[in-house]
Amino acid sequence: MALITDGRFSGGTRGACIGHVSPEAAARGPIAAIREGDMIEIDLEKRSLKVRLEDSDIEKRLTELAPFESKIQSKWLRRYAHFVTSADTGAVLTS
């Protein structure tokens, strides 16, 4: 059992904990295809995650997803979301 999150978690978390994952699901990356019950291989030494699904299954699931709709109301948060880069590239603001 492991915790995988794109957010933060408390120091009380036990076991394998993988945090600050880039918001790949909102960008329709492969993580968006994962469903409850899917098996995920975690290799801590190689720092990798791999879901045990065929590429064709991932592609099919991604095509079935509804379009992502942001729920951000604040104009400042919308600006931030528009201009910030993904966490995997440093989460910095671009001009």
C-alpha cells in the first residue's frame, strides 16, 4: 500500500509516500487513466511509477474522459494557473 498525491501530506503518513506529483491528470497524461483497483508498480530505487495496463487500455480510457474544466474563480489564481509551469519543470511563473 502506498500514498501517491499531487499535494502535500502530513508527517504522520506511514509506508511508501510519493508526493508533489505534477498535476498530470488535469493535463490528460497517463495518470488520468488510472482507476481504483489498478495495480501500480513503484520502484523506489529507480524513482519510477508504472501502472499495469496495456498502452491500448490507457489510450482508450483517456479518450473516454470528460474535458477538464477548471473550477478556479479568483482572477489571481486563474492568472497563476495560466502562467505557472508544471511541478516537474520547477513550478515557476513564465511571462
